[in-house]
Amino acid sequence: MNPGLLKLAVVGSRASYGRLLGVTGGVATGVCLLLLLWGGANGLSHRDERGAWLRETGNPAAAVALQADGLTASGPATPIPLTSNEVLMRANAVEVFRDQLINRRDFAALTTTTVKIPGIPEPPAPGQYYASPSLQRLIESTPADQLGNRFGQFAGTIEDSALPGPDSLVVITGVTEEEVRLGGRAAMVSGFTTNPYGGSAVSYITVIIIGAIAVFFPVLLLIGIVTGLGAAQRRERFATLRLIGASPRVVGQVAAIETAVPSLFGAALGVLLAYLLRPAVAQIPVSGTRMFVNDLATGWAAAAAVVIVVVTASALVAGYRTARAGIGPLGVTRAVLEKTPRAWRIVPLLAGLASMIMAVIFIRMLKVRLPWLESPLLIGGFALILVGIVVIGPWLTLVVSRMGLWRARNVSAVIAASRIGKTPVATFRSVSGLVVGVFVVSVFAGGSSIIQAEADPPARPGLLQHTALHVTVAEQSSTAEVLELARRAEELPGITSAVIGYSQAPIFGAASIPDINIPAGDAPKLGFQNIPETGVVAFDFSFLYFWTTQPVPLKAAAVNEVEGLLPAVVVISTDGSPEAMDRARTILNSSGITAMPAASAADNKLQTGTRLVQGLAVLAYLGMFVAIAIAGISLAVATASAVLDRARVLGLMRLMGMPVSVIRRIIAREAAVPLLAVLLLSIGLGFLVAWLMVTGINDTYKVTWPAPDYFVALGFSLLLALAAVTATFGLIRSSTGVTTTRFE
């Protein structure tokens, strides 16, 4: 192949530079997004692996409760002695500071222990702690009575290798063996798990794969659209090559090379951009923490693979399209009419829906859990639906265009409907990215709507106040110790009262939890009204449960005084300020007489899923942003490509006296018709797929009305579509001018 001929064919005019730059920029954007998304998926996996040890629960059965008198509620206790091959850990220990959850693990170990706790050189001695760098900075910047006093003396920081992310709040504290065993949640640990997902690994991986497909698909559409930029101009030059004797094979090679070269430059630029943008992307918090920059690394092998696949695919597609164009040796291009789309195009969409519905039938109706079958059905069904939307789009576009042609009342409507009817595939291709983007947005919005938290019940008599915290008292604690704790708590700023609740029998190990007794004078401090005329009143323990929504009645106690009863709970009421709440948590958790950390209604909701919910919401709306941005770029490129491809036809229209405004309306209609034809379908399918997906993951989940953010995102996508089409109006004027419409 003659290099001069190749240069003339590829870069024959100034407009060719713009096309080559457009292909280079589009491929660079696509490759950059692919690598960042790939790195993000790897980062989530690495983060979960580093934090897997925090899921360790140990063997609670081996940690028999150690009582001062050698007895438990069920009889004599025989504690299993601690050996050098194990450590005692307080499982599920949590701390809350403001609205942040702190992963706390309390350990008791022999000095000769061989167990390696992740991230620290050796187990901390009683009264010492290791903290993650982020937590230690928080401790140093916060008054000690609100946070630092909970943990003891600082011994060092936890290494990054044991932290999910740089913002992770993790603390490892040293306690005595007796403190751990009497805490109610002791467990023997000989090693730490490496499974970050527990029993939900299949469900978690299914969600990750579906999310990756949802975000990668629009990127692939973007790359496919930009590589076809200026197709009509290239066909004219290829026809010239055929006229001067070039064979179809040579023309195909020229088409492949002219696409491969800018694609290669664009892919290389995309790799560089992804490397440069990693620090910025790592700043995006997911599930409460950012990622380490190295988490986003994909490796040079992955980057090379992406470059090779993108460049090869672009070149092959360009060659295939050129071969299908039917370029002849007479200096003209034979018109290749599109085949009329048929109704069979609905089959992939129906197959995808059937696959996901089948998985839900197994889970919900048949109550059968087959992970090896459910995941392929959900993932394969989702992929088929994505492909099905692109496949069915041209057919729906054709149907709508025929209806529009029948109802057309002006020139722009007639021309737009006629062209759409002849080229429904090419017309829909221009908006396919945005249609898929709206579908992905709807899936993410529907999936994240399951986590919209229910409103707290209003404060009223018989319900624990939202500004109160409570703890369960360890059984070995004396009444004097508990009274001293209540006295010191009431002296702290922001704390309004400290009420001690008593029981007639131990709470731990009891077949049924006994009532809580308090002096009648303390009942108003807990918000009770209509107090019985007696010295001591009682209420059910469910009063302290955060999920209790119906008022708990107050009744006369079976005893006349609390002396001689066992201190069971301590309830501290505050003025609701964050400082007061944290002072209450600190004094309770550091008192040494509590069986479990202090908790409020908000704290419990934070621990039981709200943090995970917030992480899912961040991922969902991050995916929405990526999908919408890619779709907008794809629509702008596709619309510009359509204008360039039809520059001669549109220029002739202007020569015949057609105003530029009419041509603009034609282009706008050609973009609006296919978009509106499939938009409602995409929205409906998105929420249906979201319901099928979350039901397939957990049949207790429910998809609710989406958050306002969804409607903002939907409106933004429509504005983006309008902006993308409007951006081509300047190109219409410059590409259809009288001086540019010249040909032999």
C-alpha cells in the first residue's frame, strides 16, 4: 500500500483532522472510563478483603461466662482456659461517635500468644489501644470526655493492610480476660477469616457483576459511536480510491488503518488519563470511606488488554462497515438500504425478563435457593435486557416514525419522519447511549430505593426518647458502682438525668427477660405520664428496643422498694446535642460495669444497616452520573456524525431556500423521536429489573418510591440530550453553507 495514497485518503482535508481528533478524544474518554471502572471494581474487592478480619466472630461457645462465684444462670460454669494458640475477643463490639460507626475489637491474650491480630505487631496490654490513623486524628481533635476516654492509652496505629480504606475508623483495645468473659459476647479466636462476604458472597458478587455490566455497556456504546464519526465523508474518499484502481481489499485496509491509528492514540491517551485521575477518583467515598490510590490500579497487563481489544475491535468494525457500504469503482457509493426491523426484535428483551423472573420464582414462590443457578439467571437476564433494549429500539423507532408521518403537518416533521422510516437503525443508534443510560439510572434508583429509611416514631410517652442512651449492666457490677456512675453522669454538661433500672432476676441467661423496676419519681425522666400511685413502677424491657413503635405501659411494680434488687440497666437522657450524646456514650462505655456498648435508637439503626445503605446509595448515584455523562457525550457525537454524513443533502436543501431553522428542527426531531419512543420503556424496565434484582438477592427487600435525586437525574439527562442536540446547531450552519456544498 502506497504511504502517500494512504495519507491522501486518511487526511485529505482540514475537516479530516477534526474527525480524527474526535475519534481520538472519544476513544480516550471511553478507555479512561473503562480502566477507572475496572480499577473501582478491583478496589472494592481489595477493600473488602482487607476488612475481612473484622467479620470474625470466633467461637462463642468456647468462651464460657466466668462468674465471681463460679455460677451462671444455668448452673456451674467451667471456663475453658486461654492458651497461647488463642485470644479472647469481644465480638460485635461497636462504638458510635456522632453519626460515625467505629469498629471496635476488644482482645485479651497471654503474653506468649502466637495469634497474629491483623495490622498490629502484638496484642495490646489491658488499658492500651491501637487505632487507625483516621480514628487517631479524630481522637486527638476531640475532647477526651467525648471520645478518647473510651479506649485508654494510645499504643500505636493500625497498618493500612488491615484497614478497608484511609477513612476507616477501627480500634483494637486490650482488656483483661475477666472483662471479656463477663461482657456477654466473648469468643475464642485462633485465626481470622479471609472471606469478606460471609454467607452472602454469591449475592454480593452478583450485584457487583450486574453493576459492572450496567456501567460498562454505555462506555462500549460510546466507543462504537465515536469510531463511526464522519462515515459519509470517508465513503466518498473510498469511492475515489476505487475509481483510481484500488481494490475492495485495499479500501478495507485503508478504512481499518485510518480507524486503528487514532484509536491507538486515543487508547494510549485514555490509559494516561486513567493513571492521572486515579488520585481524584480515590477521593469518592463509598460505604463511608475512600479508597487507597493503589486500590484503583489495574496493572499494565489489564491496560494493554483494554487497548488491544478497543483498537482491534474498532479496526474490524470499520473494515466491516466499509465492506457493507458497497463502494463501487465509478466514483459513487451505492445506497445500502436498511432492512426493515421486524417484531422478532422483542425476543432478546423477553428472554432477559424471563430469565430474571425465573430466578425470582425459585426464590419467592418455590422457596428454593440455588445460588449456582440464581446468579447466572440474574446476570444473564440483565445482560440480555440491556442488549434487548438496543435491539428493540429500531423497531419501536420505526413504529413511532410511521405514526408521526401519518400525523405530520409541516415540512420538518415530514422530512424527519421519512428519514427515520428509511434508517431506523442508524437513527436509534444516535440515542442508544442515552436510552441505555436512562435504563441504568432507573435500575440504580430502584435498587437504592430499598434503603430509604423509615421515619422514627414521634416522641411520646411510653417510648424511649431519641436523645436517650441506655446500657445493660454486667451482672458482677455492684449497686454502689452503678450509683456512682449515675452520679458522675448527671454532673456532665448536656446530660439531664441518669436513671437506674432494677430487676428481680439476672437478665442474661433468663428464659424470659424480667420487667424493669424504677422509683416512681424517676418515671417522668423517661418521658412516662399517668404514673401509678406507688413507690416503685415497672415496665417491659421492650421499652428499650429501638424497633418498638407502640407505647409501653407503666404499671405498679410487684415490690415496694428497689433496695435488694439487681441493677439491670442505666438510661441517660441528654439535651440532644452531639456533644452531650458522646459524653454519655463515653462515660457509659468506659465505666467497666456495662455488658454492651451504650446505644440510642439512632445508633442501633446505624449499626443494623444504615451505613451499608448509604454506601449503596453512593454507588447507585455514582453509577447514574457515569451513565448519564457517557450517554450525553454519545448523543452529541452521534448527532454531529449524522450532520456530517448528510452535509451534502442538507446543503442542497439550503441551496433550494430552506432556512437553517427548519434544518435544525429536522435534526432535533430525528433525535427526539427515537428517544421518546423508548424512554418510557427504559424507565419501566429499569424499575422492574431493580425489583427483580433486589428480590433475587433478598426476598425481604422491597422497592419503594425513588428518592428525589432520581427525578433530578432524569431531568438532567433530558437537559443533557437537549444540550447535545443544540450543540450541533453551529455545525449545521458551517457544514451546509453554499461554499461547502460543491461536488462534481
